[in-house]
Amino acid sequence: MVKSSILGYPRIGAQREWKKALEAYWAGKLEEAAFHEQLREIRLSHLIKQKEQGIDLIPVGDFSYYDQVLDTAAMFGIVPQRFTYDGGTVPLSVYYGIARGTKEATASEMTKWFNTNYHYIVPELDGAAPALTENKPLIAYKEAKEALGIEGKPVIIGPLTFLKLSKGYKEGELDQWIEQLLPLYSQILQELSNEGVEWVQVDEPILVTKLDSQDIQRLQKIYSTFAAAAPKLRIMLQTYFESVENYGDIIQLPVQGIGLDLVHGYSGNVKSLEKYGFPQDKVLGAGIIDGRGIWKAALRDKLAQLQEISKWVSEDRLIIQSSCSLLHVPVSLASEIALAPELKGALAFADEKLIELVLLTKGINQGSEAIQAELDDCDVALSALEQSPDRKRNDIREQVAAISSVNPERSQPFSKRHLLQQDKWNLPLLPTTTIGSFPQSADVRKARRLWRKGEWSDSKYEGFIEEQIDTWIHLQEEIGLDVLVHGEFERTDMVEFFGEKLGGFAFTQNGWVQSYGSRCVKPPVIFGDIRFEEPMTVKETKYAQSKTSRPVKGMLTGPITIMNWSFVRDDISREQIAYQLAYALRQEVEALELAGIGMIQVDEPAVREGLPLKEEEQAEYLAWSVKAFRLTTSTVKDSTQIHTHMCYCEFHDMIDSIEDMDADVISIETSRSHGELIHSFEDNTYKLGIGLGVYDIHSPRVPKVEEMTSMIDRALRVLDPKLFWINPDCGLKTRGTEETVQSLKHMVEATKAAREKYEVSIK
Ligand code: GLN
Ligand code: ZN
């Protein structure tokens, strides 16, 4: 009999109960015991749901108090030395300290989980003496069994993935770290085995990236150690997000199951199956239901694919599962009452994916006749979306084809534009600016709510937004910033705001997914061809500019970020979607310029996370991403200054592409990664304007002037002071007003000192 499983379930709760509990606890409004109790209830309710739907192998231990990578580090007692910790179970205060920073110590770096928009906390190994502080998967397994009679499938992150995602050790030390962790992992597995666990899911998504022969040897060592430590336990070596590299080696590892992504890695994995077959002694975890996309699966095609797969694996050795954890999709369609029926009918969130998995399993076990009615319904639903008039607009397709057939370029190179822009603005050395948003206070959120509910008229709401702009223009002048922003008070979110004003987008009411920690995002759904309808940002920007003689930067979200932070249709290529967005945004850029705005920032924080995991596909992605950015920004006058912004990811391997975007100024995050990016500029000279974030905005802590001074000094050792800008890491919308003003004052103070120092040196 084929079984069904998923790799993980979203932890945030159908109504974001999880987020609310975390935030209440952090705010001191929830006692620790009550907090644990609330999270337990949420956790168990997810297991009940899966059981009720009929999932056979239910994951346990996929739940988290913040992030699963941080959990793994905490389980091994890996706590950065700047936090007070003397071994044993990591207290909640330390756990959250690592994630969020404390008054005394900065948070650990956070970075994107493979090519998703989920961020994990990067474990810092330096100085750590790993020990097993608690067997988290065992605790989760026992809880499910005792409370619900569910014999779950514990989930853990495998050692190679965990170590490769960690930092704080030298390249040559990886093997020592494996040596140190192996006994701890072995103990976990032994204890699970003694408890009667049948399957354990060991996540090794790193196996979809290129590994060298040493890594293969490491894997052999790791998994043979596990096999020896817990011979009765069945290990599902789980991969996801792409096809497995080194498939021929991986299938020889001494594990009982191999989990493959048969959605995002379908063609690569099938090629490997064709070449190497599938070992007769193993179970295939067939990741056939998309764990990341929100579209209903074409069940008939999926059945055909499973049939194809059964050429290599007999059905009794199949587990039908999601392609990855369902962490990356919203919880349920149940509360979506406002979506157009043809769209809603074509969607599947986590709960609907459970149903799809159970149906496919039934279809395989009992034959497709057993699910005939559901197959027919599925066909009807999918073709209804196909016929919706917004889906295909020939006018847009023609225009986009025309503009994207030429290479978009500004009319002069940066060296010339820079002079024109300097003449126009006459900015001081080391100009200061911010990234766009200012604190979205409770008042701002309340005003928006009242307006959306219709309790406030448009004009009342607009008046309120103008007051916010007034306040912050005044504050920015008082702080002494050189280039101002309007503050983005009218925006809930940098993607949703634009999506709501463009054609081809739809919005869910409750389609939240976790981004990092308690922060959730509600990605728009791109289901049709994208249309510019009317200017989206001109009114507020123009208003802000009318209130000051200093330049106000216009503020847009770029095409790649809008695309990567949306759920996108899968019937046309991402490249085409990006160009459609670029064409729409170009019309906004032109409208801003026409309204007299001479600096325009087009944010692209999400370029990196869309980078294909396969090296051989990266250049092409970067090429069309850069092109989309240039399509958006290259029609402006040479004296118009184009800015861009990127944050919270690894940039060092894409600096050439960043330069290729040809933005006059880029602001880029560096402070949370403690300036590591700066090293990349030692060998590559960056020739355009650049501001490296001088403080981390994810922490409520007000950084000292000296901290920023040292960031500036470090950067200016490798970057040209004449092209350097000073700014925080990212937008300030999650911060409080007071800490923001304080921090920016410190930033301006650090800048003034730096100007004195570097003015002399450049003369
Ligand atoms: N302009 C946006 C802001 O300031 C940029 C946010 C981001 O990079 N994520 O909020
Ligand atoms: Zn940012």
C-alpha cells in the first residue's frame, strides 16, 4: 500500500495564532507557562488536522518557537558567546536573544532558506562546545503519541545541511565539526529508535546543490554512522527545492528512503532515475504535490507522473508526499470568501494539499476510478481559470515583446550621469539617506483599518497620511538627513501595495506565510497579465517634495521583488512575468519623473532569493533579472538618479550583476552580517554609488555612534568615499519612532565625523 505524508506543516496557525502568541509573550503580556500551553494547543491542532484528513505519516518536530535551524543549534547548545549561557537546555530568553538581539548583544545573522522567502537564523559555531541539551524530535514524538495516539515521523535537519548553513568555522574544520556532532545525532536517533519510531525524516536540502567528492565521503560517513547507531530506525533522507546532484552516489547511502522533489526537480530527478534507476532496497518519498506553489494540482497529470515513476519503484515502495514542507504556503482556503470563484477554484493551500495527497494515494491504491469524480472536478476548476479574461491580454503581450526585444540602456554611462547629478543636487560628501519606510505606528495601522472598513472617507485618510508625511519630513530635516523619503505610510507592504494597483493580481484575505520569526507576509497572487492602470506613488511623493527643499526619493518595489514575493502563475515563464512587471513599473517611474521627482529608488531586495539553486541556471536568471530592472529604470533623463536597495542575503557572488543593473546608487545591507560583504569589494572595485547599511534595523537597540563609525571606516577602506552613501540596513517600518530618531541622529553624527576625516583624505 502506498502511503501519504508531508514534510512539514505551517506553524503560524490558520488565524496567525502562533504569531500573536509569540508577540504577546515578547511584549510581556503572556506568562511563560501560558505561552507554552498556547503553542502546544496550536501544535496539536495541526496534527489532528492531518490525522483527520487521512495523512499516514504525520511529521512531528517540524513545529518551532521561531525557526527550525535555530532549534537545531539550540538543541546542540550552540549559543554565540556574547550571550550568557552555561550549558543545558537553552532558556527561552537566550533562544529569543539569539534571534532578535538583546540590549547587550546583537542578534545572529539571518538569511534566506535556499531559494525561498523564509529566513533562518545562521548558527555561529565559533567557540561552541556542542552537547545534546534535549532530544527535541523525541519530545515531539512522545507528545503526539501521548496526547493524540499519533505515531509521528520526527523531522530533523541533517548534519551536512546544518553545518553548511552555519558559520564561524574555517573551511578545513568541517570534518571536525561533523566528528563533534555525529555522536549527538546518533544519540538522538538511538533514543528515537528505542521509543519505537518507525520513520525519521532527515532533511538534507543541501544535496540539491553541487557537492564535491569530499562531501560525498562525508555523507557516507554520516549515514553509515547513523545506520550503525540505530539499525532498526528507517531514515528518509529528504531533499527538496530541486533535483538531487550526485544522485548516483546518494542512492547508495545506507538509508531506507530517499525523498525527492518531483515538482521543482521533476525533470532532473527523472533523468537521474532513467540513468541510475532506483535501488530495490529503498522507499521513494515522491514529492509530487507542490509544497511551495498555491495552484491546485492537475491530479490527472500527477497520477500519470506517478505511473511513470512506478517504472522504477514498485508502488509498495512509494510514499506520496509534498515536494517540501508546507511552511511556504498559506494554511487554508476556508476563510477566503472574497476571491473570484474561478480563481479560488484553482487554488490549493496547505489544508487543500493534504486532501490532494490523500486523493492521489487513494487513486494509486484503488485505481483512478476510485477518484473519478474528483478528477473531473479538478479539470473543470482548472479550465475555468484558463478562460478568465484577465489571464491573457494580447495588447500587453505585444507591448512587452516590443520593449524587451531591445537591450535597455541609459543614454549615458554612470561616469557622465554622476557629474550631471552631482551638479544638480550638490550633495555633501557621504550623503545620508534612509531606505524608504518610517515606523508604521499603531495609529497608522488603525487609520488604515478604519479607512478600509469604510469608517474613514478617502479624504480623511489622505489627510492623515499627509500629516504623517509632514511630521517625518520635518523630523528628517531636523535629524539632518540629506536625501529624504516620504515614509511609505500609505503602504501595508511593499508588494501588496503595488499589486493592488496593478491589473492581473488578486489578494487573499488570510493567505499568510512565515517570512522570519513572527513576521508573516501575505503574498499577492499573480494570475493574469499585468497592467499599469494609473500612477501609484506620485501623489504622496509629490506632496512630500512640496514640503521640503531637500530632494525626496520616490520609492517603488522592483519587478523581480514583486514577482519573487508573489505567488505566480505557472503557465508562462517567470522571465515573461518579470518583463510584464517591468513594463508596468516603467510607466510609474516615468510618471514620477514627469511630476518632478529627480531621485527614484526601485527596491530589489529579493533578487538573490530567486537565484536558481543549480549553478548552471544562475547566469540566465541574473541576466533577465538585470534586464527587467533596466527595463524599469532606463528611460529616465541622465540627471535623474536611480537608486536601488537590497538586503539580507549573500551578495558576494553576484556583485557583477548588481553592477550591471546600472543603478546610480545602491544601498545594501551589511551590518547584520557584521560587514562580511565588505570583503567582496576588496577584489572587485564597485564603480557606482553605494551605501552599505551602517546599522541593523531588526533590533530595537539604538546603536552607538562609534559602532557606526567603525562600519563606515571598514567600508571606506575598500570603497571610494566620493561614491559612498550612509544609510541604515533596511526600511524602518517595524521600529518605534523614538528609537528610529535616536538611531538616525547617531548615524548623522557618525557621518559628520567621517566627513571631516575623509574630506581631508580625498583632497
Ligand atoms: N523601501 C522599503 C522599506 O523601506 C524596502 C524594504 C525592504 O528592503 N524589504 O520598507
Ligand atoms: Zn531592505
